[in-house]
Amino acid sequence: MCRPDHFAVTYAINPWMRPDLPVDTARAVRQWEDLRRTYLDLGHVVDLLDPVPGLPDMVFAANGATVVGGRVLGARFRHPERAAEAAAHTAWFRAAGFPTTEPEFVNEGEGDLLVVGDVVLAGTGFRTDPRAHAEVARVLGREVLTLDLVDPRYYHLDTAVAALDDATIAWLPSAFTPAAQAVLRARFPDAVVADVADAAVLGLNAVSDGRHVVLPAQAPRLAAAIADRGFVPVPVDLSELLLGGGGPKCCTLEVRP
Ligand code: ARG
């Protein structure tokens, strides 16, 4: 995770971002501290990446890399405003001793690359270059399923799909092309289908340890639906970070050993 000390909305690279509206950075930090505390209370280890002045989106750590089996594929950002974040992540992983590969094609880390069991769901359409998907398969040694996103509000895959455990997802079908919907229906016939209103507050931007699912407090119907499946919803309020177009998952890069 990366503390939002320099969080702001100074440019707009997704429809959520409104540089004309005020942002309360101190409130963003408090909400982010609650998220961090939530992970610690659940027994997880949280490593911190130092925030860099002038990189207001760096709080969205999920975009900085993808880690599978202790191997790291670095990110390459679509927009120049975020480009410098990639090197900060790569430096952190190299210093921590992880074998790290710098990518050839644009990929926005776990924003578009979602690990579900043995497979990597890979989004494209807004950010990640579809050519990055083969690179992911090669570098991380996993099967990759390409999924085309169509709704600009759900510009990253992790705004439209949540991995609940190794075999279960929650998702918003209308965020995908018919072909991508067919792929997900075939692979995950028991998926939780999100309510449109819950997805519209980025309710699907959730982090699960296979049992506890940390999700936006503003998505109560989704919380009830996943509780019905035996998961334990853990609501958090990250309303200030939603002004940047992100939620709990965006703030969290999972380091899979
Ligand atoms: N403002 C950031 C962007 O548009 C938000 C990133 C959200 N991160 C995510 N994993 N979906 O790039």
C-alpha cells in the first residue's frame, strides 16, 4: 500500500476524476489508514511503498505490478501522468529481492490483471494493451483469459470483477463485450452478479482473502449477496479516494509468495 499523502485530482484520466471539485487529502489519509488497519486486524502483513510528491494517483498501488508465485511483472502506464509510478514499484520489489521483469507493453498491474486460482483474468479496452496478455502468460507462467471492457466507468478490470476465492468471482456483465461475458459465464457459472447500483460505487473493487471480503461500505446489496455465499463482508469507507476513481482493491497490491 502507498499512503495518499500527495493524493489529489489534478488531471482526469477516467470519468470519475473531476479536477474542478475539491479533494480533502487529510480525509483520504484517514480513510486509507482505516483500510490499512482493517487488513492488520484481519491478520495480514502490510508493506508500504513511499509516496512520491507529484504522483497523486500513487495511492492506487494495485496498478504498479502483478505478483504471482513470488515473480513480479512490472507495470507500464497508459497515461504519462502516471508513468513514473512504475519505477518506484520496480525499485521496491528489486530491493525486497523479488525477481522482477520490466514489461514491453502497457499493462496497469492488478488493475487489469486479476489472479483467480490458477488463471489470470486480463482486461483490455481502456488501459492494458492486449499484447501484454501474452507477455503476462509468458512471464508469470499462468493461463490468461482476455476480457474486453466496454464501459468507461469500469476502465480497469478490477472495477468490474472481484475475485472472492480461487473459483468464485463477483462481476458486472454489462461492463464487458458479449464475447467476454460468454467467457466468464463458461468459466464461472456460479458467479455472484452485482447489482448495477453497487457496481456504480465501485462495489466490485474488493479484496478477498478467500473468506473476508473488504469492499466499499456504499455497496450493501453486494455485501449481502456475498454473505449469502458464506463469505464475510468487511465494509470500508473510501469515499474520498473514489474521487480518483478507485476503491479498496485499487489501493492494494497483493504480494503472492
Ligand atoms: N486515477 C487512477 C487512474 O485512473 C485510478 C486507478 C484505480 N486503480 C485501480 N486498480 N482500478 O488510473
